[in-house]
Amino acid sequence: MSAAAKVFAERGYAEAAMERIAQAAGVTKPVLYDHFESKEALFVAVLESMRDRLLAEGRKAASAGATGQARVRAAVRGLLDVAEAAPDAMRVLVCARYGDPVGAKLAKAVQSSAIDSIAAMLAPTSAIGEAWARLATAQFVMSGLHAIALWWFENAGTPKDALAEIAAAIVWRGVSAWETDLTQQISNEPPPLVEGAADETSAGTESKTVSP
């Protein structure tokens, strides 16, 4: 699996040939096909393996701390630990959605289930009540942490502990900022006026009050 992740990370889904993956793994192509019926199946296996490792870290973090802040810190640290242990697979998981259309479609399908799990893990730490808002928050958090992992790969020497603290603080301040349901607050606010709309409304009102 690690050999496949390396080839996919280096060449992308479209350019990663099964022959090359077999060579990197030290096996013949027929042996590789004995384990994976297609390149698509192998690619999905790489994605799902990394997704499941990250979600396992998230579940472990959910019961690791007495406070929401401690749990978020443990989750971010766990993500960076996994990224450090399997950088190629992490790159594949994060970057696949923005590459080859086939690979992007597969990556999106794999990551959609991760969004549901992240939303469930964030729920106890946030007052956002609407399901769509929790999912949007989960997408935002996941995308941000993926970006942090990629940035870390490109900036070797950055202390992992310090980076984890900064990222965790940003996530925590975001998801814990609202003491009441943010979506309810938004729904109670009047819609913003488009520039010029107030003048038009006023003019229209005045025209209706003019006697014929």
C-alpha cells in the first residue's frame, strides 16, 4: 500500500501505471492484480486507509481529554502524527480532489463519509444546531487541517508541537465561539440591503403617496 501511495503521490492518478506500482512494491503485475482488481480499486484502498487512520485518531481524541479544547488539541496532534508517518498517503488524500477528474471523483466519495464523522465529533463542542451548518463547519475544519499538513511538508523544520498548538487554537476558537446556535441567530437577522435598494424602496414609497 505504501508503494502505491508513493507512486500516486508522485505521478497522480492518471499517470500512475499498475506496472510502475508493482515494480515499486517489488512484485509482478499479476500479483498486484491478485490483490486489487483495478487501479481504481487500489487508489480507493489507499484513500480509505488514510481516511480511516485519521478518523481513528479523531475518535481516540474524542475520549482523550476532559475538555473540548483538549480533545481538539489531541485531534490536531493526531492528524499531524499520521501525516508524519505516512506523508505520501496524506498527499494523495488531500490533493486527489484537485487533480485528474476520475481520481477527484473517487477522493470526493471517500472524503464525504469523513465529513459526517467530523461533524459528529464537533457537535459536543459547538452550539451550531442545523445539520447543514455542522457539515459546513466540518468541511472547513477538515480542509484547513489538510492545508496545514501540506504546508508542514513544504516547510521542513517547523516544530510539530508548536504547529499543532496553533492549529488547534484556531479550530477551537472557531467551533466554540458561539454560545447559542449561530444558524438561529442568522435566521433572526433581516437580510442585508443591496446597495441602492434603500433609495429605490424610498422612491417607490414616495411615488405611491403622491396624489394623481
